[in-house]
Amino acid sequence: MDQREELYNQQHAIYQIITADYAKKKASGNVSDICELELQAAMQVIYNAINEGVTKCWCYTYLHEQCLEKLRKLGYKITNNSNQRDGDLFEIKW
């Protein structure tokens, strides 16, 4: 299949009609996958800070609420310092 055919198929895709419950399940599954990636990014900066001998770090990756809750349950204190100028910025302390 060449690029024109593929583009045509994408533009004329027929979407299956799904229930709201199914849509919620699919969306929450995607959030879980994203949260796992965010947790990995947070753990990377946490481990880097530990190796430097400090008890806080800055995570420049956006962390969804589900991810923040997991980190808080693990005992971390998180402050969202994100702003329009600097972008995503979370301070993580332990």
C-alpha cells in the first residue's frame, strides 16, 4: 500500500460504535500506561538526587494526578511549580 492509499484509509476510517463504559476502560488503560512512564521519569531523577546525597529533586516531566497519588502514597512530598514560562516542573522531596 502506498502513502496515498494509507492516508486515504486513515481519513475515511470507519469507527466502531462503542459504549461509554468501554471508552472509559480504554482511556483509563492508556492513563495507566502513561503513569508508568511518568513514574519511571520521576524515579530516574529521584535516584540521581540520592546519588548526589540530596533529599529533593526536580522533575521536568508532566505528572498526571494518578501518578502524583502513587508517589504520595510512597511517602514523597510533591509540589507542582509548573508555569507557562518554565513549563512542567515538579519538586519532589522525601
